[in-house]
Amino acid sequence: MPRTEVFALSDELTLLLKNAKKIPLTDTVMVNQQQAVDLLKRVIAAYDPSLENAQKIVDNEEHILVDANHKAEETIRQAMAQAQGTVNESNSYAQTTKQNADAYADQTRKAAEDEVSALVADAQARAHNMIEDAKAQADELVSQTTVLARAEAQAREILENANQHAQALRGQTQQELDGVLSHVDNTIAAQLNELRLIRQNLAGFQYEEDEN
């Protein structure tokens, strides 16, 4: 056969390799075994049968393709193992992040509650002391009722201010906790989306491998 047919077959084989599906994370590709064998046989047949290396190529072509398939399968196994390791690491990171966020939220809530309790207790103590002082002063004054009423009004004002401050502190603490939990929720959601993409890519790749 003419040399032009040899070059044409060589181009066809090259095109087959270029269009072959690439194995992720490697430079290895997967080709149709029968199609590649047929092309190699046609290339060999196009040469002069007297060439010494022709028979060697025929004898070794099956071994080469089998070895290539074994390497491709091993590469796929390693890629899937690496992907699974990435998924496991992401799951562990997400779990640790949530645990840390829960611990921080509990710590912040407890600190806020302790501060509110301390403020209320201090206000109650001050109000009680003022009432007691007013009662003591009222014993020395002619208008005990007026002095006591004034002290009670001041005590109520202190209690009201303390309660307002405590309520504001509770609201601020709740907003901060909501912000922390929202950030954690967004972080975990982004990681879950990445995990879903990895699983979808693995499933799509397995589907393409089964079709081949």
C-alpha cells in the first residue's frame, strides 16, 4: 500500500488519542481498545511485510493495550480515593466548625446572662439600700410619707433603667449570636455545595466510564 495511506492511518490514530476522554487528575486517556487495535493492524499492514519489526508490533500490541488499561484503572482508583479523602476532610472540617460555633454561642450566651443577672442584682441592692436609707431618714423627718415616696420613686427609676439596660443587652447579644450562627450556616452550606459538586463529578465520571 502507498505511504500516503500509512500517514493517513497515523493521523487517524493521533486523532483518536486526542479526542479520547481524559482521566481526571492525570495525563492518561481512555480509548476504545478494538478501534485502536484495528488502526494499529492497518498501519502494520500498510508497511512492507518484510520489515523485521512488524511481527513484533503485532505480538506486543495486545500486551500494551492491556497494560494501558490496567494503568488507567489504577489511576481511576487513586483519583476516586483522593476525592473521597477530600470529601471526608471537608465533612470533618464542617463538623468541627459547627461544634466550635455552638461552643462560642453557648459561652457568649452564658456571659450575657451572667452580666444581666449581675446588673439586676446590683440595681435591686441599690434600690433596697436607698429605701432603707429613706426609711431611716423618714424617722427623723416630719413628713415620713413624702421622703419614703421619693425614695421609692427613685428606686423604681433605678430598677426601670436597669431593666431597660438588661433588655438592650439581651437584644445586642441575640443579634451577635444570630450573626455568628448565620456565618456558620453560610460556611457549612458552601462546603455542602462543594461536596455535592464533587459527588456529582464522581457520579458523572463513573457513568461515562460505564458507557465506555
